[in-house]
Amino acid sequence: MQQKAFIELVMAKAKERGIAQWELYAARGESVKVNIYKGQVEDYKVNTSLGISLRVLQEGRVGYAYTEALDEDAADFLLNRARQNSGVVESDDPQQIFAGSAGYEPVDSYSPKLAALTPQWKIEAAMGMEKAAWAASDKVKTVSACTLQSVEYDVTIVNCTGLSLTHNGNALYAYVEAAVQDGDAVQTALAYGCYTGAEDFDFDGIARRAVSLALDKCAAVKVPSGNRSVAIENEAFCDILETYSGIFSAENTQKGMSRLAGKEGQRIASEVFSLMDDPLLRGGLQSRPFDDEGVATYTKAVVEHGVLKTLLHNLKTAAKQRVTTTGNAAKAGAAAPIVVSPSNFYVKPGTLSQQQLLQEMGQGLLITEVQGLHAGANMVSGDFSLAARGFLVENGVRGAAVDEITVAGNFYELLQDIVAVGSDLKFSMPSQSYVGAPTVLIKKLAVSGQ
């Protein structure tokens, strides 16, 4: 049975059984992943997924059920299980079936040209990317990962109020990990690219960047411990921001897991720092016209010139706080619960190049990589202690590579200590959100070295 016919069947059965308040959420996905090793296809995987969840409200109590099958038995199972589950979990949280927003901005996330790329094209492109990595330097020791992955998805929300929404999209990801040997030093680095169109590929550039980053790490020097001015490069700041993105969620402030509760309208960061959540961003990998509750999305400044303008909300957190939802309801899949999550979440870039930021800093460190974010960062307190790599900066110029250092501080204080924001905005590989940042200049951080 096709998805549309299955949804119509569930709707008809719900009416027959007197279930007045219900909502169906359907998510479909397909990915094709090609791994190349030493000129051969090491792995070729095609994964598909389809899930449909049903939510019903009975006497103010909510019940959920989930299926991956599309037949009459599955329709009966959904309705029976959702009714049985209704009220099993006691909660005072407000529940509602959303009737829809007044309007929805058009968001085009689907590229027919991207969808038309053949399996053979993907294999040849991945092979070419590996060749480019080997050709980038005679110091390349191995190309340990060379992957091309395409994804397609669609989401449908239908409910008893007449709401019927569908959004689909696709993207292509590429990444290379290369190891180089320079003298006795062996270093590894990874580079990646994310594409929502079929005209702007630069696979050779990704390969060369991975090799270049690995070569940059060779011949590293040690530095003494102390407080230093630090510029955190875009990719590294993306990793830090993604780790702490949860502090901007109203769900976490209401659970006591963020220090931003009640701080709307107050200064929480340097005035040069602005943080955007833009689900309408052209080419954004998390762009969408509606969130996972069917609420229309919109572009918003979460922090504007250092002032916290809004936390991110879904319907439940907004009702608790007696505000309007920001359209940031998200589900990791059809069977997953509704949470609060950013969409395309990024630091608004400034006008200075990275070189100009380093000139402004004069003496210090450029941090290009941080590690240990899961173990070394505490979202509640904001404290972090992270293994890091980077470069010395002397007289405003990037110098020798630096490794075996640890940077420590507090994320809330780091936001206050931002001196300048660069123009080199870059987005990380996507997860449930898509995080971007330019290079950011920090007044000082504690650096542990020799």
C-alpha cells in the first residue's frame, strides 16, 4: 500500500472509531553511501527507511503508536495501541493538535539534478576524489576514508483539523581523511563538503584540503601554559557551538539545564556576537517551511549584538512560558519524541578576514581543532577543558603548528569575551541541526601546554 493510501485508511478508521483528535507524522528517507579504498569500491550501501507515528488525544491525555508497515493490520495496530497508551504516562504538560499557521514560506530543498546523479557517477566521483588526495602530495601515506553519500527525505504531517503538510529535500555529502608523513611526524586530517545543488561540487578541493591540513600539523612545537589571546577557527567554533546549542532551548531552561532561564532581553554576550536560527536559509541543510509540529518556521535572531532575544520553543515549552512557539519542534525520526532543536544555526559573520583577525590579535594562538567535547564540556555549568591543536600567532602572522595543548574556560564567559567575528562563515556536517560559524577572536583562554 502506498503511504498516501495508508494515511487515508487510518483517517477513515479513526472516524469510524470516534477518535476525534489525532495526528499522523510520516518520515521517509533513503541514503546511498560509497566508500573507496585504494582505487576500489570498499563499500556500497543503500539504506531506506519509512516510519509513521500516530498521536491521539483523549480527555486531555496523549497516546502514541508507531509502525513501519503500510497495510490494514498496521492501521488497526496504530489506532488500538495509541488509544491503549493514552494516559499511561502521567504528565501535566499541555497537549494540543495544532490547527496550522496562517501561512508558510516556500522552501525549495529538493534538487532534481542532484536526484538524477547515477550510482556509477557517484562511484567515479568518489574514485576521483581519492586520486586527488594521493596526488596532492608525495607525503601522503594513506587515504583512510573517502566517502560520498547522497540522501533524500520527505516529511508529512496530517491531522484531524484538516492540516496537511509535506516537505522533501535531498543533499550530497563528501569527506576525505588522509594521513601524511613528513620526516618522523605522521599526522591525519579530515575535510568535508555538503551540497544541496548539482553545480558546485569541488571534490578535488576537499581532497587537497584534507592533505593540506594534515601537512600543517607536522613539525608541531610545544608552548608553555598560560592565559593567551585565542582565535578559534570556524570549524572548531562550530564544534563548540553545537555542543552548547542546547543552552538556547527553552526545554533545557525549564529543566534547569541552562543558565539562560529568564535572560531574554538581557546581554549575555559581546555586542559583536549575533546568533541566527534560519530555517528558511537558501541551501541550508535544515531548511524547512514547517517544524515537526506543523508550525510555520521563520528566520530569527536568537542573540542580537550580545542580547538574548529569544529562546527556542516548541508548542509545549511555549505554552509553559506563555509565549508563542518559535517553530523549533523537532523529531529525530517518526518514532522519536518531540524536542526543541535549532535548524540552520549560525554565528552571523563579520567583515574581517581571518588574516585581519590575527593581525588584530598580534600574539596568541589560532585554534583549528578541539577534541573531547562529549567528556570535556559541561552544558549546565558551561565549563570546558578540551584537547586542542592549532598554530602560534606571532606579530599577527600564523606561525608553527602547536599540539598537545588543552584549552579551558567557560562557554558563557567565552561569549562575553569575544573581541571580533570573522567573515569566513562555514557550516559543519549536519546532525539534527546544521551549525555554522566564522573564525572568532577571544580575549583570552587558559592554555595548558608544556
